[in-house]
Amino acid sequence: MSKLTKSQLLDAMAGETGMTKKDVGSFMEKLAILALKEVKKNGEFVIPGLGKLVKINRAARMGRNPATGESIQIKAKTVVKFRVAKAAKEAVL
């Protein structure tokens, strides 16, 4: 079983919604842009029934270089994580 490609996703969504493949592609692109703007501005973006993107601040910490085994300092940084909604978890199980 193979993963759904972007083209297959656009075809499937176009078939389900009656929109053209080009319109679906444009919608998905605009949704991604909006999601990233909202996460940056408000710290999270919710997709009902699927989950939410959340901005997380990671503290500085000590790490280890896997090649040499040397201890290194890892800087603090902000990352985006996706938290799956309970309904989505239950639908998969």
C-alpha cells in the first residue's frame, strides 16, 4: 500500500467537492499559508476533527554528537508540532 501523493490528494478532493483540481490546489495552498500565519501570531491553528498546529518553545539543552560522542550545547528554539484530535485517533483505531 503506497502513500497518497499530492496529485492523488488533489484528484480525490476535486472528485468529492466538485471543484477543479486547480481550485483545490489553490485552496490547499491558501489553507497552509493561513495556518502558518495563525500559528506564528496566536500560537495555534485548529483543523476541526483532525487536530491542531501548536507553536512550542524548546529550552536550551545539552546534546551529544552521534558521530564523536562529544557533548554539545543545543540552543533554545521555537518549533511547530501537530497534535492529533481525539476523534481522529479514535477513527484510525
